[in-house]
Amino acid sequence: MDCAGALSQHPDAAAATGKVVGSVLERLGAGPDLAVVFCTADHLGALADVAAAVRSLLRPRLLVGAAAEGVLGGGTEVEDGPGVSLWAARLPVPPRPVRITAARTPSGTAVAGVGAGTVGPGETLVLLADPFTLPVDEVLELLAALDPPARVVGGLCAAGRAPGANRLVLDGEVLAEGAVGVVLPAEAGATTLVSQGCRPVGEPMIVTGARGEVLVELAGRAALDRLDEIVAAAGPDDRRLLARGLHIGIAVDEHRATFGRGDFLVRPVLGAVPSVRGVALGERVEVGTTVQFHVRDAATADEDLREALAAATTPAGAGGALVFTCNGRGRALFGEPHHDARLVRDAVGSDAVAGVFCAGEIGPVGPRSHLHGWTASLLVLGAG
């Protein structure tokens, strides 16, 4: 798979665009099947000009993009200041554009752009969404209801903090709401991975009591009592992590005989509910589901991403990758810059890496795709 990427931190948008387009042209030539452009909030007002220049000079068959809080390119992460990241690929079969919108109606929210044929068997949807104007969870439910469930990777791209403040790119349009995306054909051989950056503590348990979004009973005892047991048995390091932030892993395949990292959809524990000795979550978990408490720290997130990349790439590397990493990662989590970008670049074996810091990441865990937090969600092309 032929891919190329380039990053510029020049404060002038026109100069930055000229640099990244020139670099991609030198490596890949004009007329790629797909181009993806990301810019930071510093260039938000110039995004239309950036996109027009990419279309005019690079002449991609399809262009998608977005503005976001931060961008990635090669082994570099731009968390503060200006940045333009451009990525392009030649594909065996042309990609298809996707445009998704939502509108409030008297009977609820009406979503347009998702239906039979949106994403076919073996295809992958790369989705860039505005978090303020699209009910992404509802869209992912619709995509999961397709036969087979659609495989989706991407993120919520926010350069601004209010409805109408963000920008998305789809070919010649710059949009302020909904989502844009591209469907990659099965022939592209895309691999997706989600690094949730957590590890389990304690033992897996069956939910034996629940009230809405509150876990009341685990394995026949009050959920808080089970948690107290785990804390009492934990070592000093795990106790520190449990005190900093607790997560719950929800098994994605109940038929497994054993469970480990990667077998759970991880969600945050929101707090305790002392009146029922329960723990509050952000979503319902049915009685009979297997769950396990999880912790997260920099070392675990590093190890988890390394393992996921090793499983998704060959020693010879890959063609390229798109990275959607949480804006709570980066320096805030790892204490140093460029962590995720460098790991991905090294695994891919080239600078054909681009991405954004997201306000929520999209990727498959188990049979369907979900909206995540604190994760790194990746699309890898040419992984062999």
C-alpha cells in the first residue's frame, strides 16, 4: 500500500500547506485516491483555503479532514500551537465519501446518511465527527445494526468548544456540523485497533444485581463490598491507581473460558451509590454480564499500545496509519511529548502517520464499534 504523510508547524497556514503538499507530492505523486488533512485551532479560519490548496495541488480523488485541538504527523505530536498534517494513499479500489447529519424532530433525533449499503462487508468507515451536533452513540448504534455490523474508526474532532465552532472537510465543502467520512474498500486491507490503556485488577465477576446504570451486586455480594475486597488485596501501586481513577471492563464475548486485557470494553466508574452499596456507571450493564475492574496509568497505556501495534503490524512495517488519540493522553498522561506518534511511526516503519487529538475516539472492540475515552484508536494500511 503506497502512503505518504507530512507535518508542518509553520505559523502561516499557506506556508504550512505548501510544505506538506510538496512533501507528499515528492513521495507519492499527484492524484492519490485519498487525502486526509488535519489542522489545529490556530489554522481554523484558514481551513477552507488549506483544503482548496490540497485539492488544487495534490488533486486527490477524495479529500476529508477536520480541525482539532492537536494533530499528529510522523513521530511528532502538536498539542499546542499551529500544525497542519497531511496524509495520502493510493488504494486498489476507490474510496467512497460519507456525510452524516442529525436533526431534531417531534419524535426524536433523525439521522441521515446511515443505512443499508453505507458500509459493506470487509469495508472500513473512517469517521470524523463534530461532538456538539451529532449524537455519535446513536449513529454507532445504527451502524452496528447493519448486516454485518459496520467497522468504524475515527474520532470526535473539536477545535472549538461550542456548536458551530468546529470545521470538517469533505472534498470542496467545509462544514460546521455532523460528520464526514470515507469508506475504505475491503481490498485496502485495513486493520483497526483500539488501545484502551487499561489492565484488569481482581477477578472477573458476574453481575447478579443492577438498577439502571448502577451495579448493585457482583457475584452474589454488594458491588462496593467486592470492590473493598479488591482494594484490600491490592499492592501499594494498584491501590494508588485505584484511588486515582477506577474503570470497569464489560466482557465483549461471554463465551470465553478466560478473560484478559483486550477482552473487555472499558468504561469509567462514576462513583459510589452508598444507599445500595453499588457503583455508578455511564451505561446499563445487564444481569449475567461478566465484568472486571480496571486501572489505567502511563506504564499500562504504553504497554497496551505496544502490544496492540505488535499484533497489527509485521516486522517489515506497514504502508501507513491514521491515529485518533484522546486529548487526555499526550504529555498529560505520559509526562513527555510524542508518545503515541512515535510508537505508531516505529511500528509502521515510515513517516506516513497522521492523526488528531480527539474529544472521544471511535473504534471496534468485539463485534461492533464503540465511542471511547482515553484511548488510541488506529487505522493501519498495508499491515500485511
